[in-house]
Amino acid sequence: MPRVATTPVQVRLPDPVNEFLAELAAERHESKTQIVIEALELLRDHLLAQRLEQGYREIGDVQLDIVEAMQPLVAEALPE
């Protein structure tokens, strides 16, 4: 991982969460910081995907409204 500027922070975690974090870090031979960074990146990606999906749904709804509004005009313009 390339070096980036960091800021020290302190957070309080419930004991079971802290124990899981410590166990996972030891199991993977990584720091707890690396585990937290990975978890937050995954959460960010998940939330972005949800937002994109919602946006695509909204665009699809608008496009459907346009198509439905245009159908009578298209029917009049097309020869039978």
C-alpha cells in the first residue's frame, strides 16, 4: 500500500468488536489500522453502489414516463 498522510484518531469499540479486530489483524499479519481501512473502503464501495443503483432506477423511471407520454404521438405519426 502506498504511503499516504495519516491522522491519528481514537475510537471506542465494544469489546467483542475490538477482540474480533485484534484477532483478524493477527490472523492476517496486518495492523488493526489496515483492517479498519479495508473495512471502510468496502463500506464506501457498497454505499456508492447503492447510490448508483438508486440513481439508475430513478433515471429509468423518468425514461419510462417519457416513453409513455410519447406513445400517443408516435402512434399518430406512424402509418398503419
